[in-house]
Amino acid sequence: MNKNDEPFIDEHFTQPLSAFWDVAEVQGGTVRVGGGALTMTIQPNRDRYTNAQVDDYHHDGFRFRWRPPLRLTVVAQASAPAEALRGTAGFGFWNHPFSPDAYRLPRLPQAIWFFFASPPSKMALAHGVPGFGWKAATIDANHSGALMLTPLALPAALLMRAPPLYARLYPHIQRRLKIAERLLDSGLLAERHRYTIEWRSEGRGAVFAVDGATVLETPYAPRGAAGFVAWMDNRYAVVTPQGGLSFGIVPAEREQSLTLEQVTIEGL
């Protein structure tokens, strides 16, 4: 049990799927359990949003149950390397920030996860890191220090359209938003690997590892509660410090999937 009296999870995806998980299958997305694995698949689709997802918060009224200190372990494999996939995919913890619903209003984002996005996505959140690819990443804009930046967002975005000002200003903003990213080898996605995130207690940051080898160690990590999510979809997003903001659908030419063999969440 954790400090919030919630059970930790050790899921190896035997049939039937545990009622703990909420499943989303949107317009051709499928979630299937078999052979000791859960596979989220989307079909070729050129003009409709398609999503296959599992999470642990939709059926619970968006009550996010996870807080540090904890360790997440996921054994996962996608159907192709990063450069052959379209849309976004990943697994980890976030606060589902941008989708208003009957239970809550939108909020500023916080996440700690392994995250993939294909072009034309351009989420250039970390200085010097491409806005697409397979990444280990954190962000926490849902705290008072980040909220204090809100009145400055527009003038800062305009100023940062000048490259020298972007290079000077944005690292300070990135630290305030607790953003850290590390681009990973694109071939990892097509192979079976064990991914771990140590989400440490406040002020101690996080450590990301693949097969036990550290790929990102950062002093930044979310402080608020978050929910577990894993998904594969055909969406793209453009979010840049210079004020770029757009969303859309990426045409998927072939079937693609993300398979999980294990999800373990345990205390540190």
C-alpha cells in the first residue's frame, strides 16, 4: 500500500483484463489481451482520429491516484521503429490536462513518461531537443511558480522568435516549467525492452532507465498527483516557445501497435 492507501500494481495481462483498467477504443483503435500481453492497435486511417488506450483514472472520475516516491516498470515493444510510426504513443503518468469533461475543467500539464511523437508534431519543450521522436520526458506546469509566468507568455513568445533571445530566455522558462527531455534511439521502440521511471519524492527529481541503464536523470519531476496511461493514436501537436500551437491528424498508412507485457508500480 502507498501513503494514500492505494494498492500498488503488478500487472502481467492475463485474461480477462483486470477491472482496474479503463479501455478506450476510438474509431478503429483496439485493445486486446492474449498470450500474457496487452496490445493497443490502430488501423490505417487518413482522416479520423483513432486511439487505443488503457488508463486508471477515467472510470474513477478522474481521480489521480499516484504520487511519488514510486517506481514504474513497463516491458514494452512497438510494431515498428520510431521513424516508421505515425502519431503519438507512450506510457507513464500525467494529469490529462487539455480535455474538459463532466468532472473537471482543463488544467496546465504535468507528466513523467516515455513519450513518442512523429512529424509533423513539433513539441519543442526542451532547449536543444527535437520536438518529435522517442523520449524520456518530464513537465510540471501545474504549480504556482509556473502560473506566475502566465502574464508573460505572449510577450515572451514574441521575443523568442529572435533566435538569440530564445537561446537566452527559454532555458530559464524551461527550468520554471520543470521540463527535462532525452531523445532515445529510434530503434528501441521496435524491440522488447524494460523501461523504468523512478519518480522520487519532492525535490529529488526522477531517473529514467532502459534495461537498467540510466538514460535521463533530472532534478525535475511533477509534484501533484497523476494517473497512469498507455496509448497509441494518430494525432499530432505543435507547441513551441515561440507561440506555435496546432493539433491535427496524421495519416496512418499501415496498422501499428504498442504491446505491454508488464506494468508494475511500486514504492521506492
